[in-house]
Amino acid sequence: MGADHLAHKELLWKLSSTYLPNDVGSLQRSLVRHVEYTLARRRYKLDDNTFYQATAHSVRDRLIERWTDTQQYSAKVGAKKVYYLSLEFLIGRSLGNAVSNLGLRGAYAEALRQIGYNLEDIMSEEKEPALGNGGLGRLASCFLDTLATQNYPAWGYGIRYKYGMFEQRILNGQQVEFPDYWLTDGNPWEVERLDVQYPVRLFGHVREFKDQEGNTRYAWQGGEVVMAQAYDTPIPGYGTYNTNNMRLWSSKPSHEFDLASFNAGNYYGAVEAKERCESITSVLYPNDATDEGKRLRLKQQYFFVSATLQDIFRRFKKSVGRTATTKIQDMPKKVAIQLNDTHPAIAIPELMRLLLDVEYLSWEEAWEISRNVFAYTNHTILPEAMEKWSVPMITELLPRHMQIIYEINHRFLLEVQKLWPNDDTRLSAMSIIEESTPKMVRMSNLAVIGSHTVNGVAMIHTKLLKSTLFPDFLLMWPEKFINVTNGVTPRRWLLQANPALSSIYTGMVGPGWVNDLKRLEPIKTMAQDALFRQRWRAAKQTNKNAVVDWLYKTMGIQVNPNALFDMQVKRIHEYKRQLLNVLGIVHRYAEITQATPEQRNQMVPRVCIMAGKAAPGYVMAKNLIMLVCAVSEVVNADAACRDLLKVIFIPNFNVSLAELLIPASDVSQHISTAGLEASGTGNMKFVMNGGLIVGTMDGANIEIAQAIGEHNMFTFGAKASEVAAIRRTMSHHPPKIDPRLQRATQMIRSGVFGKPKDGEYHQLLDAIDPHKDVYLTAQDFPSYLRAMDEADAQFQLEEKWTAKCIESACSMWMFSSDRTIREYAAKIWNVEPLPFRPPKHQN
Ligand code: GPV
């Protein structure tokens, strides 16, 4: 190395090694510089959107310095990394999260204020990326926030869909889907890595040959090659320099591909083929917990997995090169891959293919590595959600993977036969291949067999997972199955979403609660303090007023700010039983209209808010939305209800709306048929924000009740252990219908809320006929009403109610994703935090 070279290096280091200054004046100069030079705008007459862009770029500069330093540091140390593979990341808006995690919210607010802008207004200019459906995608994003905050070396990998979750509008009382092209204004939070591209093969054939040692080897050849282009987004931790990476892939045509097709003289055909390449990452499939089995979806999954594994492999091999002692067999010491449900499970045969066909390892060696790298999280036991791909489809699209899956299965079934000779029933239940026509590949069986650990997401869910979904696998590998109860990040769901409550917390215990939620526990005793309860109520009222203003401004609806705010906001699904909620509302409406003025005076005013998207092909879910809208129209127009009852369906529920609504709820509903909601995470967010739950003993509700005390939750309904027996008896001994349910359904059937021409309401109500009430809606109706009445009664006891809210909210530490991630790190990944401290900085 020459002296010149060293001098250059030193100068370069000097030029780049200081962190940007964060005083108000410097932030202002950075904002103006971005307006002028990044956005190429004049300095006067700027709208909020321009200033959003400039602010985002200014914040991004500050993220980037921490991000590159963190990445360089973890590469240097050679630490084990976690890779969270997910087809969905529901990140929500980034600006507020970034300034808050960087500790620069105050400074930016002041910098903007002095030049005539309001940070909150600027923040609401950001278009929310909706690259996920619901709970599963949002969980992935909470995890990324915690991983960075706790200084774990971890990357998220996913797809950069051009069209995210559709935009839901309500037209003529029905859901209509509109494309969500979220990139119209560009995306200042991502960096396109033109130097990070990988070829991904599809179709083609497998060639068999002998290697030098005479072993039979396989090569996958021909077919089409698509390119995967990396886009990186920095994920800042809260109160730390560590900034992790979320790498999303976008598909584009490869040059080889271009030339071949164009040379064939088929111009139109070639252009069409190019379009097909780009279509792979064009749209997020809008099915939540249901499997569509579409070919393009399998292409998406494989495309994503192939690019991701090439990338992980390249990074790992680079680190092997750095230390002479590490070899490919050490991959599990450096790499932990978490599969977010079975959506990325094709990664298992893909890693096997890389180890066998590219690295030339033996099957045994490859399998050992692969199994120690992967772990799988299951998020549902609903049969309609179990991913299955037809053997002919995989054979056509991924011929080599089909071979490998057969080989995995063959070797696995030999083991099963050794354990249980002549047990064909067990053999066919455990097989990766379902012997149907056509044959199907069960991705969940593949994921279980190919992972070292399988986890459920709440205690009851893990229990059911073991007993109903994988009982045979449990016998074979009892230690493989563990529970890791979900959690949510207090940064987005408290600190950002609820400044009013957050400042109370910080005033009481200092700012440390934000990454150590246990510190709120002592505040529980303050539930006995009348003055504190008053401050608590004031914070809740502030949040309710914000919703009141928003409803008036955006929907023109006026609501009573003192009413009980009741919310059910989540994907529309039969098992989540929004129908139970609507039937309860219709019952309440009937009660109000039949009440005397004196009785009305005794009633607790309610604002019932519902929101959520229905999968475009899910008829029952769409019918449900229709019914809610119709009920809302009639009830809200009825003078008898005035201040007593308002019913509102808020269109286009997303992360930003959740941040507005959740802090304002008095009661929220988590009322799935027991045993069917794996965990739920909205339930956690509502309670953390000082709301109470009306809920079934399902998913994480059970653990929440345990943590906050059962007296603080309005529980009802059949228990999971009772559901099967109830279903069995109902066909021959249908239960008597509750007269109040009878009246409510009668009102709906008779046209009080209109008569849609295709009998949509009849379809909904036929499904709760007591003979075949699959989701136990009629069954649970009476106890549901009892729970609702109890909530009404308690709500009137204002002081006692507030005490309940305080006690509950301050008992929620175990539902912080910080606790969740610590468990994953210790029980599954075996990784340690690696805090990065900058060598030199001037703030
Ligand atoms: I599988 N979940 C989801 O949002 N989408 C899916 O495709 C599947 C599961 C949800 C479950 O329904 C929730 O109960 C759970 O809280 C969430 O995943 C996160 O684990």
C-alpha cells in the first residue's frame, strides 16, 4: 500500500467521519438545501408536500450515517445475523417514527415552526406504504423496530410491491377496491441499490451429470431469468445509533432475457415477456389468512426467496473469506432465518439446492446446515389458510425444487416408518405430499420438517397447534415446538400515537418506559389517586376529541364526545365475527326505539366505530360491510338515537388510522370464535392505550386478562375447549334462538335496513342458523350482550372505570415486542445485541 493511498484514505475519513449537526439552525439549512438542490424548487411559495419531501430527505441523511456505520460495524465484527423473511411489512408512515427514534422530534418541530410549517401537518403528507394485509405484516414491522432498538444485528427481507394493499372506498354502501399506487411522489425512505441485483430462474429443466468424484449431480437450466433489484430502507432504533436494514426486492427483466427474445424476431412477444417479468412484484395479494393458490403468487414467493438467499449467502461467504477458520458448515453460527408463516417456506428447498448444486455438499451435510438455519412461525390454524401448491405447478415452475421436496419427503417418511412401522394413516398425515388429484405440496409440513424450531404466537394458539395441526410431529420432535407470544412496539403504538398519555408516563417515571415498559408498573398504584385519574381522563378526552374532529372534517358526522367509544377495527373475517357486533348494534337500536324517554335517560350513549378491509373475493365479508353501512345510515338518521347511538364504518383502515383511533377507544372488541384467532395484536395496542376489551377467551386475550386481571376485561362466549362439542350437538339439537337475536335478525330480514337485490343479508343470517352456526355467533349472542351491558354499567362508574384503565394499561409490559424479541433471540436465534457506538460525533 503506497503512502499516497494512505494519505487519500485519511483525508477521505476526515471528510466523512463527523455526524451531521442537529441544532435547529443546521436542520433549517438542511431543509432549505434539500428544497433547492434535491427537489430543485424555488425557495418561496412552498406547499406542505414539498416540505414533507425536504424534511424526509433531511431526516434520511441522518439515518444514513448511522445505518452505514451500523452495517459496517456488524460486518467487521462478523456477528451472527437474524434474517426475518416476510412477504409482508406493514410499516406505516416513516417520518414521525424516524424523528422520534432519532430523538429529533422537538428539534425538527421547532426548525419547521420558525419557518412557518407545522411538523404534524407535514407528517400527514406522507403516503402510507401498505405492503401488508393485517396482523402478520404489522407484527413484522413491530419486530423490525424492536430489533433495531435492542441493537440486534437483523435484516428484514421482503417484496417492494408496486401496488400495496388496495384502497377501500365505500360507494353506494359497498366496498370498492382501488389500486394503491403508493410510489407516485417517489419514496425518500428507500435507496435503490443498483449494485445489488440477482438473477432468478423460473421454469426450465434439470440436467443430471456425474462430478469428478463420480457422484450424481443436478443442474437447473434453461427457462426464464428475471432480475431482482434491491431497495433498502433504514430501520432506526429508538435511543440508539443502531440502524438496521429492510431490503425489499423488485423484479425487472434481465439483459440475457431481452436479447434472446428480441433476436428471435418476436418484438411484441418480447415486450410482453418483459412486462411479465415486472408483473412478479407488481401487487400484494389482498388475502388475509386465506390461501388463493395462484401461480403468480408462487412466482412471487420464489422470486423473493431466491434473491434473498443469494444475498445472505454472498454476505456469509464474504465473512467466511475474512476469517480463515469459518467454513460453510458454520453457516448456522452466523445466520438465523425466520420464516414468517409458510409464505417464504420455499426457502428450505432453495437453500438445499444452493448447498447441493452450487456448493457441491452431500445431502446429509446440506440438510444439517439447512435445518439449523431455519425456524418457522405459524400464525393460524384455520384450514383455509394452509398453503398448498399443486405438484404439477411446482414441477413446471421450479422443477429442481420439486425433486428436492420429494427427496426431503422420502427421507423423512423413512424416519417415520422406523418410529411407527405399518402406520399408513400417520404416514399420509405427516407426508409433505397430499395424495389428492392433483397431488399437493403442504407447505406447513415442509416448514416443520425443515426447521429446527416451530413457534405459535400465543399460548392457546401454540397449544392448539400442537394438539390439532401437528400432533404427530410433536410426538416425533417434542422440543421443536415452542410458544412466543406476540407483542407490539411501544414506540409507534404509545409514544407516537398517544402523546397525551406518553407525557403523563414520562412525567411520572421519566422517559425510560419507552424501551422498558415494565417501568409503568408502579403507576398502577396511582389508580387510587383522584387527581391522577382526572389527568388520565383528560388525556383520553384529548384523544377522543381528535377523533370527533376528524370524523366531522372527513366524514361530516357529528358524534357525542362523552359517549362510550366502542371500536372493532381489523380485517373483515367471519371468524372475527363482525356480524356479532352488528347484531348487537341492531339490538341496541331496537332497545332505544322502544324505550320510554325515562329509560332513554338511563342509557349509556355509544359511538360504534367499525373499520377494516374485506378480501376482494370474499363475498360474506363484503356483505358484512354492506350491512354495517346500511345499519349506520338508518341509525344515524333516526332522531330517536340522536346522542345515544352512532354507527360509523370508517373506510380504508390502515396503520395511520389505527394510530388515530386506538388511543381514543373506551372499549374495543376482540370477539373471535374461541380457538380461531391465533393471537391478535390490536387487542394489545388498545389496552396499552387505556382502553378496555370486550372479548372472548381467545388468542392473546387470555394472556392479557391474566396480566391485567380478569375483572378488568369483559369476557364472554364459549371456551375453545367447548367449541367442538357445541358444533357437534347443534346439528341434531339446535339451541333455542335468543328472542333478542330473533328480533334483530327479523329486523334485518324484513328490510328495516333496506333489501339488497341479491339477498346479501339473508346469506349472512343463514350462516348463523342454529343448525349450522359454524362460528357460534347465535350461540354466543346472549353472553355477548351480557358483556356489553356490563361494560355500559361500569362505564357509568367513571372513577372506577378510570382505575380499571390505569391498572390495565400499566400492566402490559409483556405485550411489548421488546419482550417478544428477547424470547426469539434467546430461544430460537441464539443472537446477542451488538450496540454500535460512533467513534466520534459532535452533538
Ligand atoms: I396466516 N395473520 C395474518 O394477519 N395474516 C395471515 O395471513 C395469517 C395470520 C394474523 C393472525 O390472524 C393473528 O391472530 C395474529 O395476531 C397475527 O397474524 C400475527 O401473529
